[in-house]
Amino acid sequence: MGEPLRTATTPDGRTLAFAVWGDPDGFPVVQLHGTPGCRLERWPDEDLYRRLGVCLVTSDRAGYGRSDRHLGRQVADEADDVLALADHLGFERFGVTGGSGGGHHSLACAALLPDRVVRAACIVGPAPLGDPGLEHDAWLAGQDPVNVEEFGWAIAGEDVLRPALEKELAGMAARVAVDPSTILGDFDLSDTDRAELQRPERMQIIRESITEQAATGVDGWVDDDLASVAPWGFDVGRITVPVLVRYGATDVLVPPAHGEWLAANVPGCVVKVDDDAGHLGSDPEQEIAEHVLWLRDGVPPAGSR
């Protein structure tokens, strides 16, 4: 098994918690978790990463798990933390991938670390809210009402958002204690997403992550939501690193319009649309292998454009 808890110190003195999985001598990939999430979000069969020849690094984004909060952070600030991790581990060049709430943080690394990031992948990641992204109604269109409510809290500010997320977390933890596949509660998910949530491996990840992601409270979740509805602090149009943008046609957490906007605005990106999948994909091991081939070798997934 990989090392589930290691720490580094950022240049501004914060503790950054991370884990290393797979082949320590393999191609380095930094994987950025969703919202909410933590460093334990990976495929639980570590042999998959060994077979792929990957040294996978996962971290607790600031305020999650065992990482210190970075009050007032923007999406762009994730690049500094990823750089601190890479320097700590001696990675000169590496790939970065992020899913869902980690997707736009991966784009920040592509935009701001072009001399270090070989390639990046943004998997079911959101578009910016407002100019130069999607305007408010278009940004929310197609999202499940539970998601719309959460972003309404974020737009209202931390005083509204924090107590609401604390209540949401308590509900999630209670559901997971009974059945991890019900973590998303009343979301009207696609059939493929419901099937994915019932995979034994995914339920294992949910069980392991639910407590750890909020080990010190909901700061990370609060700050992720606030950063997602604010200016990101970088321009996706200035990305020069090769990027894979992947999204699902039946996604109700980050609807296809977000992926379409990114596909049209991330320069030269490779685009993969999963026509039959939602937010969670449909074949995790195959999709992980495809992402590794992209990040390491620049091989686009079959059916991409």
C-alpha cells in the first residue's frame, strides 16, 4: 500500500498533506481531488498504477484533511501548492490531472507552470462563472437543484455557506455509514453514475474519505466553493501546455455546457465526450489508463477530437 499521509511545507509556511501511490520510480502524476475530497481519492487497487508505470501523488487541497487552510485562496493558488509538492518530491517534469472540483485547479497548473507540467487533464471540470466564462443562468443550467442550492450559498458568502455545508457534511456522513452509494442523497443522477456509486472499489474510497476530508472541519469545501464562483486568477486562453478536456453527456453535477465552453476556450485542447456517461465515467480502470497515456505519452483517448 502507498503512504497515506506525508507532509510538506509550502513557502508561506502552511502544512500540505499528501500521499504517494504506485511505482515510486514511475512517471510522476499529481492528481487533484474533487469538491469535497481528500488525498485518499484514488483507485484502491494500487497495482493498477504500478502496471501503468506511474508514481501517483494525491494531496489534501488547502483546508481539507490534514492540510492547513489558505484563507481567501483563488483557483490559481493551487499551482503554488502543486509546485511545492513537486519540489519536495524532486519532480522536474510531471503531469497533472483533476476531476470535478479538481478540474479547474488542474487548468491553473497548466496555465501557471508551463515549464514544469508536461501535460494536463481536466475531467468533468467546471467553466468559469461570469465573464470570460458562462453567464450565471447558463452556468447553473442543467445542474441538479441540490447543486444549484449549494452554489447559491457560495454566492451569498461564507456566513451563509459554512453552516449549510456543515449540515450537508453531517447528512453525507450519516448516509455513508449505512450505504456509501447514497453519498449524493437526493441528486437525480444518471443511470451510469448510480451504477458507478455501487462499485465496491468506489464505495471503499467513499468510506475512507468521508471522515478524512473534513478532519479539521469544512474549510476546504467552503474555500473551494467560494473560489469556484469568483474569478479564477488566471486566463485559460493563455494555456500553452497540452490539455485533455473530458466530460460526460449526462452529467448533472458539471453539465456538458461547461465542458463545451472549456473545449472552445482552452487553446489546442484534445476533447473527449463520454456520450453514455455522467459525472463518474463508466469504466474507471480503462479511463485511468487512458489518462496516463495522455499525460505521459501524449496519446489521446480513443474517440477524442
